[in-house]
Amino acid sequence: MESSNDGLASHEVELESFQRQVADRFHHLASVPSDELLSLPWVRKLLDVFLCCQEEFRIILFNNKAQVMKPPMDRLIADFYERTVKALDVCNAIRDGIEQIRQWLKLLEIVLCALGDSNVTNNTYNNNNNNNNCYQRTLGEGQFRRAKKALIDLAIGMLDEKDSSQSLAHRNRSFGRNNNSSSHSKDHHHRSLGHFRSLSWSVSRSWSAARQLQAIGNNLAVPRGNEVVVTNGLAMPVYTMGCVLMFVMWALVAAIPCQDRGLQVHFYVPRQFSWATPILSLHERIMEESKKRDRKNACGLLREIYQMEKCSRLLGELADSVQFPLSEEKEREVRQRVKELGQVCNAMKEGLEPLERQVREVFHRIVHSRTEGLNSLGRHNSE
């Protein structure tokens, strides 16, 4: 009897620890100042939090295999895995959004090469702020024409969200498989925009991030009292992980350009949960950010995207106002704007690679966890 009581106490400690860990991690995410929220480092921390929660949740299920196989827990777990399947396409869409940002960076490379140091290459954005190489070349009308064309292309790409969010989908790549065909015509590329492939299904041009988020959150309800009792408390971490999955996918869609990224998705968590307050606070802050006048039509709320758009717009306005030959004062102003743009590009370029690796890791972790869980359920049903 004593060992049974010890086991029950240990089980309760495990479940309480999970709830506390989720709360602590989101409190840390919510403690950042406004100028760090939705930045590349913050989004990476968010994905770290998800991966940690996912692993702890997996361990809880592993330690309670017998209970997981019983009704209604088997149904709750099956519902959770269905949500994770829908999250896979969000991961694919986010990866394509990252590729889209890389294409914007290529346009800005043209600007930096035209108006900056003649030694600028695809691998550097003139980090050496103390050298004077960028003053060795006189800026002429040809360089400005080239830079202005790239800036116009960038502005069109960043404003026309519906089209630009699909501009790279002809690659038809995903974390699950690659399409290496290079013989498609330009017209075929146009027709196939938006067709991503995932381990779950192909995402068509009509695919919508907003609808996908709605599907992830559909029927995500707080467990009833009898469900908590019958499942020996395991219904609570399932609900908690469902809310974590929903919020993380929503935040990714808010930050990174993707197809039909409407953020008006119903998201409610009772404040009785220790982790509810920081998650709801973050949700409110992100929604407020999306309503700001200069962010309403943004293709993504990532802070570095905002900085990129702002710097390129200011440089474009300056380029439109110049007269030739350039005065020394106007040239210094142009050089300064180019320097600021280069710094923004550096920050973006350095942050995209680790972000993509983390999104890839989230994708594969979801697949592995779901496969492991379904295999366990399948073995139990066959016995």
C-alpha cells in the first residue's frame, strides 16, 4: 500500500512539474521588452521552449503507457496527434517564408553592391565599418538606377503579400521530401505556386495559414472533471501541450511571411492554469503589434523584417531625391543609409540559418513523436 501511495505521489509530482516548467518557460518569453519581442532571437527561444515542452510531454506519455492506451485517454492522444499533423504544413509554410526572406536579401545585396563598397559580395555586407573602401568609388546615375530598381522590386514583394508569399513555392520543397525537377516551364512555375509538400498532404494554392491555425485549435477544450479523474490526471498535460502547439504555430505565422496569414484566430485559455497568464499576455502583445499603423499591412511581424522595410524605404526616398552630381553632404547621407541597411541585412542573414534548423527540428520532432505514439497505440490494439 505504501509503494502504491509512493507511485501516486511520484505521478502527481511529474504532472505538476510539467505544468510548472511550461509556466516558467513562457514567463521567461513574456518578460522581454517590446524591442525584443518577435525578433529572430526571440522566435528561436520560442521554438526552444516548444521542443523542451514536447520532450517532457513525450516522457510523461512513455512513463504512463498503460494509462495512455485506455479510454478516454486514447481518444485525447489521437486528437492531439491530429493537431500535430496540421502543424507540419505550418512548418513547411514557415520554411518557405524563410526562403522568401532570403530572396529579399538578394535584392538588398544588389543595392549594397551598387551604392556601397565595390568589394561587397554575396557573402558579406561590409561589416568593417571602420574602413574607407566605400568612399573610393564615386556614385553615379547608373548605380542609383540599379539600386532603385532593386528597392522597387523589394517593396512590391513585401507589400503584395498573397503573391509574394508564394514566390518560392515552385521549389516544391519541404522537410519531408524534395522535388529536384528543373525542367519546368515558367508557366508551369506560375501554375504550381503555393504547392508545398509535407509528410501529411500537399498544400495547394488555396491553402490558408489562418484556416490551418483554426483547424489546429478546433475543439481544443479544457478537460472535464470526469476526464481528469478517469485519466489519472493525464488529460491535463495533453490539453496543455495542445495549447502550447497552437500558440507556437500562431506566433510563427504572425512573425514569418506565409500564405493567408490572418491572425484573427480564436484563442482562449482559462487563467486557472499557471502558464495561461504569460501565453495570453504574449498573444495580446503580438495582436497589439499587428494593429500598429506601420505594421497593419506587414507581410510578417518579425522585427528584422520591419527594420529591413524601414531602412530600404528610407534609402529609396533618399535615392529619389538625389540630383547629380552628388554633393558631399548628400553622398555622406547615402553612405550612412547604406551602412545601416548592411547592418540590418547582416543580422537577418545570420539569424535565418539557425531559425530554419530549429523549424526543421520541430517538424521532425513532431513526426517522430507522433509515429512513436501511434505505434504504441497500434501494438496495444492488436494485442
